[in-house]
Amino acid sequence: MKKIILFLSVVAMLVTSCVEKEAFTIKGTLPNTEYDGKQVYLKVLGENWKDLIAIDTVTVTNGSFEFKGLAKGGSIIHFIELAEPTDKVKRPVLLVVEPGQIEVSMDSISTVKGTASNDSYQAFNDKLGAIDSEMKALYKKAQEDTTKTLRAELEKQFEEKDAQKAAANFDFVKANAQNQLGAYFFSSRSYMFSLDQMKEISALIKPEYKTNERMKKVEARIQALDATSEGKVFTDLKGKTPEGADASLADYAGKGNYVLVDFWASWCPPCRAEMPKLVEAYKLNKGKGFEIVGISLDKNNEDWVKGIKNLGITWPQISDLKFWDSELAAAYGINSIPHLVLLDKDGKIMARGLSADQAVAKLNELLK
């Protein structure tokens, strides 16, 4: 009997020890006691990594709240959100639930700390915040009355800061690629990375994090970018003309002409701003071994036709009128427009992501 009691005591001690190792506490604070009586949700990501699902609720008392539980399954992303968001505390606060005490301050700028993953995440946020502040200052200075030379210098500095921001995101995602935090940020910020960087991180991410819709889209984009990278033969695009006739990129590409593929939309201000340069280049070079094919991300045929007319576009146009769900854009991994792709006479991709100025300069060089 004594042996049985001793055995059970040992088992109980082991269970208690395991529970203590998995235990977490989230201690949260809000700006003031005006939030007392309001509910706060603890949420997790839904299967699609878009929806947030509440798993616990507490009430704010004396400007603070607390969640307790067991961190089973490793470090998992959670969100804390007010049931009734305010102008000051609008967004859910992301944190990593893992064993230990986690401190959350919910405010116009929220912070998390207390465990290794959360301290690392906060340091990352602080770094991005500092870069954003510098970029805002540069932008403000550029809006003031400055010389053309100074404005160009400020734009250069802005681009450098933007590159720093992308590098910080890449370093953080890569360092966390084996956990859910890194995979989650990769799914939302991969647009900042080069194709090689995307491939590098994708190879590190665990298979279980690639089953949701967000990650599937990222993986599909990597494949599309790889298939349409420089040196590859163009991927055909099939859609309709503004008149409703069937058309494809293959009607023009690989037929002995240089072809500039212009991904654009009538609703896109940057596209409209760049268009006069392409219109002028087309007038000068049409019939000289050069063609432009517009691939529109419009969603309304009437707006598309009106945009073509108002902008003076006379080159062939193709669209599936699916806006950002365009299968034509997805085939080339397009996530921003305008986006120009230059094909050689055999239909191979010479360059992509060109500005209108870069495209015109390259064409002038090729056609002289």
C-alpha cells in the first residue's frame, strides 16, 4: 500500500512539474480606468490565417486584465483585442503564448514583453518603428520647398530606409522561420523580398505551416515568379479584348518583335502617371519591331474602355476583369502595378519590374 501511495505521489509531482513548465500568464494594462468593465478577448488564428477566433474572455478591472493557461504545442501566435475597440486602442495586439509571464500594454502603440519570443518580437517592432519615423521625416522634408537636387537626394535616402525596412523584415522572418511567428509574417510580408529570399525562407518553413490559404498563395506566387523570371520563355496569358473577343499574349510574343507587357488598370494613379511615356514610345517605335500588350487588372469593362480612350492607348489590350483576383496577374506573380515585362524577339523575358523610363531607355537601345 505504501508503495502504491509513493508511486502515485511521484506521478502527481511529475504531472505538476509538467503543468508548471507549460503555464503562462498574460498580464495586460490599458491607458486608464475608463476601460473598466469592458471585455477583452484572447484569440487565435483560424485555419485560413485570416479570421481570429476567441478562446477566452476576461473583464478589465482597475485598468488591467489577466489571462492564464497552459502553452501546449509550443509557441503559438495569439491576439488580444478589446470587445469594443476605441479610437486609441483600435487593433488586436499580436503576442506569442509560451511558458512564462507575458506583459501587454494596450495603447495607441502597444507593446509586449516578458518571454524570449515576445521580447524578440518587440525589439523587431521597435526597429521598424524607428525606421518608419525616419521615413516620415524624409517624406515631410521632401514636401517642403526644396531644390530638385535636394529632393532627389531625399528620395534616395527614402529608398535606402525602405531597403533597411525590408532587410529587417527578412532577418526577423528568417530567424523565426521554424515557428508560427515567422511563417505568419512571411505570409503577409513576402512581397518585400526578392525571389531568392522567398525561396530561402520557404525551404525553412515547416510543412504544417504551409497548409493555410495565405501560405498557399505565397507558395503559388513563388512558383509564378520563378516561371516568369529573366531568361525564361514567356507564360501565355488568355483573356478578352475590350470588345469581348478572345485574345492571348501568344498572339504577339515570340513572333520576331520586342514586346513590352504592361500590367496596369484604369483605376491605378501610378499607372496613369506613367502611361504618357509609353504612349509616346509607341508612337515613335510602332512598326519598327516593337509591340506593347496591356494586361489590365480592371474589374469593369466600361471603366477599362474609358481609361484606354482617355489615356490615348492604341496598343492591344487583354483582361479577365477580375481586379486583384486576376489569373493573368497571378501567372506572373504580380502584386503591385504598374509592372512592365520586356520580352525579346523569341519571347524570352529580358527584364521585369521596369519603370516606364527604364523600359523606354532599353527599347531605344535595342531598336537603334
